[in-house]
Amino acid sequence: MKSSIIVPEWDIPKNVKALLTTRQGGYSQTPYDCFNLATHVDDHHDTVIQNRQKLAQYLPAEPLWLNQVHSNTMVNAHHSVQNSDADGSYSDTIGCVCAVMTADCLPVLICNHQATVVAAVHAGWRGLLNGILEQAINKVLNCGACQAGDVSVYLGAAIGAEKFEVGDDVRQAFLQHSTVQEKEQTEACFIELPLIMTDKSENKYLADIYQLARIRLSALGIENISGGNYCTYTEHERFFSYRRDGITGRMASLIWLESR
């Protein structure tokens, strides 16, 4: 049995702490089995609270849980209320936990090398397209008074490039939002499916959300990018996947600062 917790492997200061949860090791019943942390998916509320209490043993404080709406809004975790409408949070406060929940969308964890600011981001394709990563990096640079070369990013568990089917509208939207220099790279993130495989009359593509994120981050001058090795859709024993199951739970990706 794999662990219910994944500690990301990336080059960060010792007082920056981060973890990813999996679907394993909690109390929820099918179809939310077992470690569902979301209160908005019709799982039993008391069971979700039990799962969150189990998560608490790894954390210095209650995370700031967000009402994620596929926006490009970032909030300060230390000064925001629970369930704020946003898709990411940042903090320069010791012990303040930034968190996002996902079940196919891309969770992104960010810190600076000075260990003075951290951020957690929910990057679905809409948020990614509309600039959630740009907003997050801007907050980190301003709050941490640092440069892009000082920033490290970890790409958490998301749907893999062989399973993320999208329409041509999504592909065209990303191409239209790409610079001339980025267009060729962006085009390569979409592999067209033969119509016989889609059971639909319109063109469908397999999209690489990890690489789309890397392109955006590289354009911002971010070079230290880790992760991006999981697939929530195919790793069914380890991860929740909305695309695969429809009714399902949510994992959390969390990051915070400890005292030096």
C-alpha cells in the first residue's frame, strides 16, 4: 500500500515544507474513498472533517481552504478567510499553510530560495490560460523581494498528456494567447486524435498540461521547475480523477514556512 502522503522532491530551503495527499489512508467511502479533503463533492461532511483532522498531524496550522473557481485570483493566506473565491494563495508568514485541492487539474507549489514566501496554485486549463501562474509568480516576486532566478516551482499530480482530451477551442485559445516565440512549443503540446477514436464529429486533441505550464513559467524566467511526473487518470489506486470517475474526492497540495 502506497503512503497517503507524498513529499515532493525538489531543491528548496530546509524551512520550506510541502506535501501532496493521495486518495489513500482516509475514512471516506466509495466513490470518495478514502482520503477525500473536499466538502463540496457531496461526501459526508463529518467524514471529510475526520480526513482533515488526520491531515492536521502533518501541518503547523489549519490550511487556508479556497473556493476554487478556475480564476486567476491569488490571495494572501494570512489575511484571507476560509473558502475565499480564489485559485491560489501565498504567504510570507511562518506557519501559515497555503493549499489547493485537485483531481486532474494541475497543482503548483512555489517558493523562493530565500525561504521568505511560498504559494500554492490550482491551475486548471482555464486558470492556466488566463494567467494564474503569472499572477502567482508576480505575488511571490513582490512579496519575497526576489528575482525570477530565485524561484523554485513544483508541478504536482495532474492528468497526464496521454489522457487529457480537449477540443480545438482549447487548443486555439492557447495558441492565440502565445507569443510568436511560444507558438511552436504550444502547438507541440496538442496531439490530434483520429476521429475514429473520439466518437465525435469535431477534432479532439490530447493536451500536455504539464508542458503548457512549463512554457508559461519559462516565459517568466523561471528555470528551476520540478515534478510533472504523475498521471491522476491512470494511477487510479493513488489519485482521484474527475475525468475518469466523475463523482470523486479531491487531493490537497500544501506548502508553508517553518522557523529557520
